[in-house]
Amino acid sequence: MTDLLNALAIGVDIGGTNTKYGIVNHRGEILHQSEIKTETFATPELFVDGLHDAIKPLIDKLPSDSIVEGIGIGAPNGNPFRGTIEYAPNLRWKGVIRMCDLVTERFKLPSIINNDAKAAAIGEMTYGAARGMKDFIMITLGTGVGSGIVVNGHVVYGHDGFAGELGHTTIRPGGRKHWGTGRYGSLECYASATGIAITANEMLDENPNAGSLMRQYSREDINSRVVAECAWKGDKIANDVYQFTGQILGEALANFIMFSSPEAIILFGGVIKAGDLIMKPTKENMEKNLLPIYQNQVRLIFSELKEADAAILGASALVWELEKSNTTAAE
């Protein structure tokens, strides 16, 4: 492996609207970062050309002794086994996309891709709260619910690269219909920012005579941030929303703990900005639903990664994982 003082990685996070990218050193410092509009590129080939046009000038300005080890890519439905993005619903490019082949050919650098939530777990293990941990679960609570499971220091991929979709596990059989998958009662239906907004509107409808600060907003304008702000001001229905959400999330986490017995569960994403509103009921219900041998054994903590930088850091950490694997194989 290259001298760590000179080694750099490029992290790329592909989203449906924007793609963030940055150049990162081994200490997790982002030296340069920016973004391009994903949706403006009609084909993956044009996208990679646009990405190269944006990043190449940054590479050219690096000190002469710097060595870019590779490019890590976080993407929806990213498959590290095949270097592909497969049937991602929120990207305009359909089917199976050979993203790593395209990136490596254009940049002349090794590249590795992973599901964005798994990349976040690797980023947390490299730069954040999971440093030194070998067994933990990362749960991302944003527009959806993503996850990365780490067992004995390795991300769990399964036989096809898609293991660990905990957000789509059924936690309320026959419950709320998912807006994207059409399945009923998944964790994502309730514990995501989207799910919190749905719960808030449902509770307002179920209690038409109850006063609430949330009634000053239209249904479309109620989101998890609005619910949290109203809850902090003492709004009962808004607080009930978080109690309900924490109950469901806590029950789900108890199931996950009894599956892999992690040292910690790390929560990340926009929803955790609610702080104790989400943490307290989640922790309470998690412990209540565990067998005694697991109770008070698993830490429930918030991510240490800055949300604005986490996607780039997670993607860049994939490069160090690739380097580590190559070094181990060589030995």
C-alpha cells in the first residue's frame, strides 16, 4: 500500500438528483468537494464523462507526491460483487449499469461500488463511531431506511451482494402500504422521515378536535423536521408521533440484535436530528423487547459523521477497504 501520508481516495455518492464527490485523505479530511446534477445526464456514459470533467482538474492540482489510490462509489442498489448498479428505482438509467467498468476506463483508476447504506457503515467503521468495532449495525434514517451489518469486521453481503435490507423487513404484518415497493408493514413505512410525516398526518386525521401546532401546515408541508419542532414546543400529537415511531423502531432493532448480537447499533440520517425525541422511545422499546441475555448489552448511539460529509466519506472508505483486501491477498 502507498505511504498513508500521500494516499488519497475519491469518494462519489450517486443520488437520484445530485452526485456528490470529494477527495479524501486517510484521516477522513475532505480536501476538495463539490457536486454535479445526476439527472441532467441521459446515459451512464455521459454521466461518467461529466464526473471526469469535474474531478480531473482537482486531481491535476494535487501536490506532485499525492497518489490517488482509487474511486469509491456509493449508489442505490450498488453491487460490489459485480461492480454494477442494478435496477435502481430513483435513477433515470434503467436496468443493470456496469458503473465500475465505465469509471475505471475513463479515470484509469481502480474503482469499487457499494450500496450507499453499506458504504455509510464502512465510513463509520473507518472514520466515525464504529472505529475499533468488529460487530455493529448501521441504520440510516432518511427519506428511506437503509442498513449495513458488520460481523467480525466484515460487511454482510450475502451470496449476491444485497444482504441486509433491514428497512424492508416486515415489522407490522398487513400494515401501512409502502409507497415504492407496494409491500405492507415494512420498517421503512414507519421509521423513515417519509413514514414520520405519514404518521403525523394520520394522527391529525384521527384526532380532528385536538389542537396541534402542526395544523398550521398543509399536509404536504408536514415533514419530520416540522414534527420535531412542534414536539420540542410541547405539541402532544407531535410527541405521540415520535413515541409511536420509537416503539416500532425499537421493536425492529430488538429483532436485529437477536440476529447478530452487535456491540452497537449506530443511527444516522436526518431523522436523528430529533435527538431524544427519537432516541428515548427507541431505546426503551428496544430493551423491552429483548431476551434478558441481550438486555443492556448493546449500545444505541448516534453517528459521529457529519451528515453533509458522510456520503463522500463512506464512499471514499471503500477504497481503503479495497486496498486492505488487496494487501491481504498479496500476503
